[in-house]
Amino acid sequence: MDIKSDLADAVGNTPLIRLKAASEATGCEILGKCEFLNPGQSVKDRAALWMIRDAVARGALKPGGTIVEGTAGNTGIGLALVGASMGFKTVIVIPETQSQEKKDMLRLAGAELVQVPAVPYRNPNNYVRYSERLAAKLAETTPEGVLWANQFDNIANRQSHIDSTGPEIWDQTEGRVNGFICAVGTGGTLAGTGMALQPKGVKIGIADPDGSALFDYYTKGELASSGNSITEGIGQGRVTANLEGFTPDMAYNIPDSEALPLVFDLLRDEGLCLGGSSGVNLAGAIRMAREMGPGHTIVTILCDYGTRYQSKLFNPAFLKDKGLPVPGWLGDGPASIP
Ligand code: PMP
């Protein structure tokens, strides 16, 4: 029998799919790791599971305990679903300006939502700082323990990719992988998978969207950024604890104009319904393939499921408003979406 003991047990071991158009265009094997097929539909299920397991192992979280995080996205969904399956409650602190879609999704995943004003990090009511204080306060009355997940600087996040994503890619390609590339939000996926594969001779690249400071950091040594991106969950202005001690071999700056057409093509031509960060990753894989030359095997991450972005990335009015091209097949879009 092949039976998982719970939802947490179903995290990871995602398939690796050959991306046809990109492979044919470059003469390389470009492969996508299907993280959108995790139970919470994103790569962040792995980090969520490892951060929870780490807290349980440290004795910080006991059955009935509570997980707290300041996040607007996939990590919250992962923590809530994986947490519920392991018997924990989840409280997510979110800036009130986030879309209704995201708030609904987090509630649906079972999280309790605390909404705070959208203010910068230096303000004590910033959602991340608020979540840290809330966790400390809840801990006073929760004998089962409270975990403040702190995904940016909690290295159990990257450990999930050192232990699972990296070795899975190595085994699935039977050691034939030559390159791995992805974008950075917390840096857990890039640094963790990189730390697992770089010592085996795999070249590691970062695909950095506009508005992120890491391309400049890895190419010129200074944290500087310009422009912006409609992609979500990626882009970083500092070297997080998850990135510390890891250096990619290659770095590419990827504008939305290069990434988004790839997302639309993957949906229309290859049946892959993905969010914008997967487009940045694929654009990076194509650039890496061109730099390395034909005949190489390059793996990237297909981060999350596209339904999460219906009101933005897949909404013609939103794209037009941002001055971005609307793919023909998207037509005028669903009438109910503003
Ligand atoms: N893509 C999406 C859609 C995400 O939500 C995230 C996580 N913030 C990432 C990519 C980047 O992953 P990481 O945090 O491991 O750098």
C-alpha cells in the first residue's frame, strides 16, 4: 500500500516536466520542478513543513500550539494547511491593502487573519514586526507553544530545500542536471537547492525581477534596485539569513516584459497554469541555457498555481493599466473582475 499519513506527508516529491518550447528554442533540456502540485499549490509548503518540524523538534511547539507569521501569500497558505494537518492553529498578520482574493484564500486555508495598516518596516505596526509581537504575546497564554515562523531569517526554510528539493532534482535527473536557476523571495529555494547541488558541480543562477536588489548585489557588490514588477512573492532588498553563506554562479535581471509572455505561452501551449514568478524563473533558465550552450540540462522552479492571480496577471484590464501586452487568447477577460 502507498498511503500518506497526513497532508504534511504529501509535501514534496513533485514531478519534473520537460518544458517543450524552451527546450526546443535553446537546444537544452529545460525542466520545470512542479512545486505548484504541492498540497498548498506552492513551493512554500516545503518551508512551512520544515519550519514547523524544526519548532516541534526544539520543543517550541507542542500539539495544539499556534503558528504566527506576517505574510500575504503562499507561506501563510502552506503554514495553515500543513499546520492544520499536524494539529496546529495558524494566525496570519496581513497588510489590509492586500487583495480580497488573498484574504479569502488564507481564511479558506483555515488561518485566523489579523489585518494591520500597510506601513514600512520601520513602523512598529508593520505586519512582520506586528506578527513578532503578537507571537510573543500569545506565547504568554499558550502553554502548547507559539512559533513565530520568521521565514526570511529562519534557516529551517532553506534546510527544506537542502534536504528535499535539491536531492529530488539530482535523483530525478540521475545526476545529469548541469544548471539550476530560480528567483528569490526569502532565498530559501535558491540557497537551499543551490547548497545541495553546487558541491556536485551544478551551476546555480539567480533570476532577479525588476525592483529587486540582488542582481546588482551579485554582479557589482551593492544592493541597488530600479523599476518594478507585477510578479508576487519574489524580489528582495537585503541578504536574508537564508541567503547568507551562499553565492550563485550566474545572475540575470529579468523584466516583466520577458517573463510574462512565457507564463501565457506555458498555459496556452503546454497546459501549465502558473503564477508570474514561474515566468521569471523560465526566462532565467532560457538565458542560462544560452550562456551555457546547447546540450545542457537546466532545472527551474514552477512555483505556484495560476488561479491565485486571476484578478491581476490573467486580467486584461489590469495588464493594460500596467502598460503590459495582453495575449490574444485572454480576450476581454471575465466581466466580473474589475
Ligand atoms: N514564487 C512565489 C509565488 C512565492 O510565493 C515565493 C515565496 N515568497 C517564491 C517564488 C520564492 O521562494 P523563496 O521564498 O524560497 O525565495
